[in-house]
Amino acid sequence: MLDIIDATKENDVPEGLKIRWLNDVEGRVMCEVCRAMPESVKSIVSLEDELCVPEAYSMLYVLYVVSMIEFTKGDYSDFARLTLEFEKAFELYARWYIRNS
């Protein structure tokens, strides 16, 4: 996933911070969509760890991390635009998950 993110948006954000942001998204998906308890959500600790959202909806990870890259750069208009796109992608995944679980 980080290769896709880095190919989408050139950045110098440390890998560890991008993994932290992936954990933020993963935790939100697991708690808000899958109804897991926060303490039961496993953290992503390496690039080999599997994310829970299927590939068809995985753009939500990219949108979130790229929005956070823009935030750290101080580009708040792009941050706001990308955050809206992330929220749309998150909602699409949530609807799919509810229909199919």
C-alpha cells in the first residue's frame, strides 16, 4: 500500500508515520464498520501486515494518507478536498460491507 501511496503523491514522510496513518484508517474501519471493540483491533506494524479493506475499496487508504501528507505540508485546501474524497470512499465501503456481511 505504501508503494501505491508514494507513487500517487511524492513525499518525504517517514514510513513509520504513514503506517501510523494506515492504523488510523484500519482502526476506524474495524470499529465503525465492522463493529470491533477498539482494544481488539490489531495494529499494523510492518508492510507485510494485511489490511482489512478489500482491494476494490482500498483507495480509501490512499486518500487518507495522501490527505495527511497534504496536512503536514500545510496545504489545507488539498487536505480538505482529499478528506471529502476519503469520506466518500469510506462510506462506499461501509455500505458494501453492510450489504455483504
